[in-house]
Amino acid sequence: MDLVYMQLPLVFFTAAAPMASGAFIGLACAFLTTRFSVDTLRRIDRWTLLPLAILAVGVVAAVVFLASPQSELLVIQGIDPGAFGFAAFMAVAFAVVALVYWIVAMIGRLSYGARKAFATVAAVSAVVYAVSIGVAYMMSAVPLWASIIVPIGFAGFSLASGVPLGMLVLALAKALPEARATRFGATALVVALVGTVAAIFAVTVQLLNAQATIAAFFPGADAVPGSWVWLIVSIAGFVATLALMRGSLNGPRVERSAAPLGSTAGAAAMPWDSVDALDDDPISRRDDAGFRVVGAERARADVDADAVSAVPMLVIANVVVLAALVAARVLFYALQF
């Protein structure tokens, strides 16, 4: 484990990079299933800086670590130059696509059709980028890393951790209630589930292969002391993240209802466009038929409260999935022998 502690910045980078780039997978799912209002898109674009910032922190950690000649020799030694070059190229390619998309969206020069196409390209680039990192490790001189399971695992990491981060961007931008009324929830959960299965499969198979290899030479010995604890933490984290994602999608849906103004049972059941049409009385009251009438200020407060209600749960989900990724990466680096 001493070798793991020496490479903790790379452990963090290889956990943060698939997660941050994978956030564009979640955003692509949202844009392909939901037609957001112009104001909502502006907020989403502002909060898209969050995954870009996380990616930047991970890259800075890796660069600072590699600045030391001793650390650079430790990492580069035994890695195939072609595979390493491909990973570096994909890192730059994804960064360019993501930054250009964000800048063009922020200045308001992106039509909805172009946004969907651009976000899809960024999502595909994110998966290829994650796979390229796995290929670089697979082509290294470490015998226990030389398996197609490694890039499969990285693809799974990108889906399983990126989608909840993309959902957090939507929640912070108060866009999740609009997305609940479409196929976004089902799409996001299916994509994250596929990633979770791939990630758990890869981590488990790699540990079992390492255990079998070590047992062939040293019967009864563990490949890594405490390895099963790291594996359980990783699996539990991925599964818990799915549950938290599912929980964040529960709640009132925003519908474009044709119901008469003022006769709804609450703000979340009202059309978004009808809030401003209500009277300015902030106090709830009942009409002659006994229906609850909500004033404009109360309606706006209810809408705002529902729009951010999923934020705490999604923050927890992202912390949990990052912990799962770090546990998986610690286990991976511990097999470096």
C-alpha cells in the first residue's frame, strides 16, 4: 500500500477525470429528452462550470505530481508510448470540445438542435477519454493491469459517476422539475445502471484475477491485505448512488396544465408560465368551491423550493460515488506488482 500512498494525486485524478467528463453524459441525456426554457438553459450553462472545475482540479493534481522527476519515472516507466499518447490526445480533445461548448452556450449562440448535437459529441468524447485512460494502464508493464477489463471499468466509471454529477448540475440550475416531466429520469437511471454494472464487474473481476494469481504461488495469501473491504466500499458506494439518484427524481412534476388559474392543489402542479398570472396575494385561501388558491408569491416560493429540493440528496450521491471511485482506484493501484 505504500506505493498507493505515493501516488494519491493520480488516484484522485483517475477518479475525478471520468466523473467530471461523464457529467456531460448526464447533460446530454437531459437535452435529448427535455426541452428546457431559455432561462433554465442559462442557469444550466452557468452551473456547467462545476464539472469543468472538478476536472481542472484533477488535472492540476496530476500535473503537480508528475512535476517531480522521480514521480514521473514511477508513472511513465513501463507504459506504452502510443497508449499514453492516445490518452493525452483524448484529454486535450475532450477539454476543447467541452470548453467550446460551454463558451458558445454562455454567449447565447447555441440553438437547441446544435446544443443537443454538441452535448452528444461531448458525451461520446467523455466515454472515449475515460476508455483511453484505461487503455494506457492496460498497456503498461504491470501484469495484473494487462486486461481489457480495465478500460471497461473506466467506461463504467464515466457513466456511473458522470450521470449523478450531471443531475446535480440540473438540480443546482433549478431544472430538475422540468426534467421530471419527461423521459429524462428513466434514461438517466438506465445509463447510470449500465455504468454501475460495468464498474462493479470490472473491479470485482480484477480482484478475483489477482487473488487467483497470488494463490497460485502462495496458497491462502491475499493479493492485497484488506482488499475485500475496499471492494465492498466501492460496490456499496455505486449501489447507494443509484438509490440516491432514484430518490432525487421523486417529487411533483411540472406539467403544462390547462387547469384554470388559482384552482390547483399546489404550486408544483401549476404551469410554470401561470405563476406570474396569479394575483399578488401571498396568503393561501380557498374559493367558494373549497379549492385552495395560492397567491403569486407563495406559488413562486413553492416552485423554488421544489426546484432545489433534490440538491442535498444529489450532493450526497456525488460524494458517495466519488468515495466509491477512490476505493476502486486504491484497490487498482494496490495491485501494482
